[in-house]
Amino acid sequence: MFAFIMRRLGTLVVILFGSSFILYNLTAISGDPTEQLKFSTDPKAKQQMIALVRQLDLNTPPPVRYFKWLKGILKAFTGHIDFGMTRTNEFVSARLASAIPTTLRLVTAAALIAIVLGIALGVTTALRQYSRFDYVVTFFSFLMFSLPIFWVAVLLKQFLAIKFNDFLGKGQIPMGWAIGLSIATAFFWAGIIGSKRETFLKVLGAAFLSNFALLEFLSLSHWFLTPKLGPIVVFIFAVGIAYGVTAISTGLELKPALRAAQTMAVVTLIMYYPVNYLFNHYSSVWLLLALLAATFATAWAAGLYWSKIDRGPVIRTAMISGGLMGAIIVLDRLMQTWTPYLQMDGVNGRPIPTVGQQDPLLTEPDFWTNLLDRSVHLFLPTIALTLISFAGYIRFSRGTLLEVLNQDYIRTARAKGLSERTVIMRHAFRNTMIPLTTIIVVDLAGIIGGAIITERVFGWSGMGTLFNGAISGLDLNLLMGVFFCTATLSVLANLVSDLLYSALDPRIRVGSK
């Protein structure tokens, strides 16, 4: 294994520096930074051109300039990496340090949501091939895949920002919207649950009535202006999470896993008020991390208590359930911040922004106000990126799982009497993840590259904006800095995917000849 990793790293280093050499020289000879000054009538143009030539070292051939730039990169081994200076005399490393967190905040959530939802829906459609649900999801995925991101962004701005902000002025859902949302929700649940026509119609009617009643209750109680969950609703969600996670992770027939997840639901109810006290008096990122660690420790203890053998699946189920329940409590705390946030001068009753990373008019916001403000600024970009990207995961995971389900070992597993859930989750799904691993790892590595169109539409300044500005401004050092970060992650992603293959399929031995 060690020899394999060393060989791959050597190959990847050659690819990285070879590609950077080609890009540097092609970019250097493709444009002339002094072109505008050559045709300028400014009497100081000649002096400015001489200064620019000296600053960018344009008298040196591009291949030699590349090795000068590479010398600064190799200083990383001494802990003082140098990407050079931009054309505006800023350190490239400083520009990268400010852009990378912005890009991570913008794209990470969308990528993770797209992966989870895409694979989940793809697996579901494969298991219910040629059903109503399969047809609806297939149509929706192809529709989203074909739409341009800028057009989706415009629609989201119009309906989920401008219209939603207008709706918050009254806090009541119009009757037409309530009926439309109820119909859409009813068809969604009927497509999932109703396999037969009779069941489909029953679920359709029940889902429509229940959703319409819920929306009317929230509208009449002005819940959207003063949203809250409270301990009882949080506990109801926690119980639902316990059953849902257990059904997916191990199956409800494994009672130790269900009891461990139910234990976490009870702990969530008991700790509701103590945790909110900590949130109100000691709120910080470190507190959230400490509570997350305490949640996992409690879940680990609950898993050990309820299981005597095969403890891994039980502990895993308890940890996943505990993490989701903790997220519900955090969401409840953000809801408590919603009303005072709406009343702030910088927000003025219109909380969903169309551009920007955060509201500059908020003066010294507390931890929860700042977190809520950043979250609402992420709302539209996250939805836009998720809608566009998760369609590919749906189609690929569906096709891969259908191919795996036709293999001989799947028929053998069913013939042995294994439950359908065991056949799907432990045999078919694991092999489905092997080809998906390459796509997921490479996509996650590409996060750092940014989303050029999305950043421009929503007014964010991340890696995509840096890359676009470096090309348009012929800023070679800035362009190479962005490229080096993205290319390094891409080549490392390929190595990680190779190592994950052996973890997913023991038959693969990456170190063997």
C-alpha cells in the first residue's frame, strides 16, 4: 500500500507541475498586459509601461518566469510558500485566503445536499422502476439538468426572495398558494407511498388535507412572523428521526438500534432547556463543537448499552440520529432569533436577500444573529446549485443500481433468504458506491474552484470570481494561484478515490501488481 501511494503521488506531482507549466506559458503568450498603454495618449503612458514591464518581469521569457514562480511554490517545504503579487500589488496568498472560505461556505452545503438527495432519490427510483414516482423524478431531474443556472437564479430571486419578502409583510399564505403547495406535496407522498391506484388515491387525499390544514394553521397563527418549535415539537421530530434513521440504517427489526435511537430522542427532550440556556449565555462555535462531541459520546454510550453483539451498526444509528436531533435544536434556536432579526434596520422586514454574503448594515450582531444572517444569504445560492447538480446524481445512481441488481450474486443473496433491505443496503448499494465514489470525490475537490456564474449572479466574491478576474485582467500570478489550489485538490481527489475503492470492495487491492 505504501509503495502504491508513493507511486501515485509521484505521478500526480508530475501531472500537477506539467499542467501548471503548460497553463503558465499559454496564458503568458496569449495576451499583452501593456497593450492598452501602447495605444494610450497619456503623456505618462511610457513611464507606466516601463514600470509595468519591470513589475511583471515581461522582459524575461515565459518559461524562465515559470521557474521563478515555481521557486516560490517550492518554499512550501520550508513553511513560507509564495504565490507572488497581483497586478494591484496584493499578495496572492492573501486574496486566496479571503476567497477560499467564501467559496467553501457557498458551495459545500449545496454539494453535500445534492449528493445525499441525489443518491437517495436515485436508489428509490431504481427500486421502484417504471412507477409513477420513477417517472416524476426522472422528468424533474432531466428538467433541472437542462436548465441554465442563471435562469434558475433569476426565478429563485423573483419567487423565493422578492415574493417571499412581500408575503412576510402579511405573514399569511394566499389561498391559491396553499392549494398549490398542498397538491404538490400530496403528489410527492402519493408517488412514494402509493404503489397501487387505490393506495395512491388514499395517500393523495390524506396528504392534501393534512398539508392544507397545516398551512392554514401556520397562516392564521402568524407562525411565519414568530416561528418556533418548542420542546414538544422538537421531541416529535426526534422520535420521527429515530424511526427513520433506524429504518434506513439497520431496519426496524433490529431492536437494539431502535432503542438506542429512541434513547437519543429522550435525551434531546431532557436537554432542551439546558442546551438553550447555554445557547443564550455562552454561544460560540466552540460551544457547538463541544455539544456535538457530547452528543456523539452519549450516542456511543447508548449504543454500547443496548447492544451486546454487532455493536457497530447500533452505535452508527445512534450517532446519526443524535446529530440530526441536535440540528433540530439549533434550528429551533435560529427560529427564536427570527423575529428580532426581521425588526433590525438593516433587514427592515425583508430577510431573504438577492445578493451579497452578509448584511453590511448589521452593527455588531451577536452570534445567533450573525449565523442567521449568513444562513439567509446562503439560502438562494444553495437551492440554485442543488437543483442543478443533484439531477446528475439521481440518474447515475439509478442506472448503476439497476445494473448491480441484475448481477448473479444479488439473485443468490435473495435465494439464500436474506431480507430485501439486507440485499439492497449491504450487497447492492455498497457496489453501487464504487463508480459513484469517483464522481463524488472529484466533485468535492472541485468545490474549491468556485461557481463563477453563481457567484456573479448572487454577488459573492469567491474563487470563481478570482479566477474570472485573473483571466480578464491578465493577472498571471493570481490565475496560477487559483489553478494551483484547484489542481492540487483534483489530483489528490483521484488518489483518495483509488484508496476508497479498496475500502468499498475488499476484492480490490490497490497495492498489488
